[in-house]
Amino acid sequence: MQRIGGPAGSAIIFTEALTHGTLPWTGKGERRTLFMKVSPHPLSWAAGYFDVVGKPWERELTDKQRLILEPPSVPGTPGAAESRQRWNQAEMAKAQANAKL
């Protein structure tokens, strides 16, 4: 394991296949993270993708946050249909939960 760091304003770019983590933020200002999905669907890698459906905090996510956490997909590819189906299921569950409030 190796610590990677830099002065204020630095950016660290790495592949999603890299095991990574961070220590708690102790600075005076905000820590900002930019999460970008830039790998083409057939080239993205994961042993499994994170799924927000069923998580206790799922209802707290904004639509934008849900899209960010969606697995990589490209319209018209096999993975896109599964991703869109999971998205639709999550939206239906959210609507049903909101209707009960």
C-alpha cells in the first residue's frame, strides 16, 4: 500500500479497478470529490456493481445521485437494459414508499 497525496488543489486520477480509500477529512475547508465514469461499458471492470436498491438510505438519494451510482452502461448494449430495469424498479419502490407517507 502506498499513500498518494498532493498539495491543495491537486487531482488524483485512477481506474475503478484500483483498491482505494481515504482518511477522515481534517482540513478547514471542504473536501471535494469529482466522480467520473469514463470507461466504455465493455471495458469497465468490477467483480460486482454496487446496488443502492434496498439500502436503508436509498430514499434519501437525489435523482442525480442515483444516476451516478448506476452501473456502467451504454444505450443499446445488453448491460444497459439490466441497468435501466434496476433503475425503474428503484423508482417504482420509491414512488410506493412516498405514497405511504
